[in-house]
Amino acid sequence: MIWKYRTEQDKEHVENYLKNNSLSFSFDERLPAFYIDDPDPERHYITYQYYYTTGRWGVMYNKRNKNRKHYMCRDIETLVNKYILKDQDEDE
């Protein structure tokens, strides 16, 4: 059983992918983690925390992961297409 993935993606790849999908984000050098804002203006309080080296991510409400849950995905493409932009695709 695999507990931790190595995404083999670098910081620049993740930044470019998020910019190409018009997602606002910030980066914390200390962790290193990306904080990706939810694209829906009505859900402005939701942020996704993504560790680009391992694929670990969590949903944060008002900048807090109150459930302290983290999930795994293989790469940034999976996270964005399957979880972040999923709701937008259903609305169109």
C-alpha cells in the first residue's frame, strides 16, 4: 500500500498550470504548499491547500483545516480537474 506519492512536479509547473486555468493562489515557502482559492465567488471562504511534492491536499474554511483531513492525488491536474473545477463544469 502506498501512503505517499511523489508527484515529480516542480513548483514552476504547478504555478503555470494554475495560471493557465485562471485560478488565484499563493505559495508558502516554509511548508512548501500552494493555497488555491475556490473559483466560485460565492464560496470565497474556501481554500485548497496543496503540497506539490507529495500530492497531499486539504480543504480549508476561512484559512483553517478544521477537520484536519488531508487527501492524496497524483498531480495538480487531477486536483484541479476532479475537485476544484468540478462544480463549475456541472453548472455550465
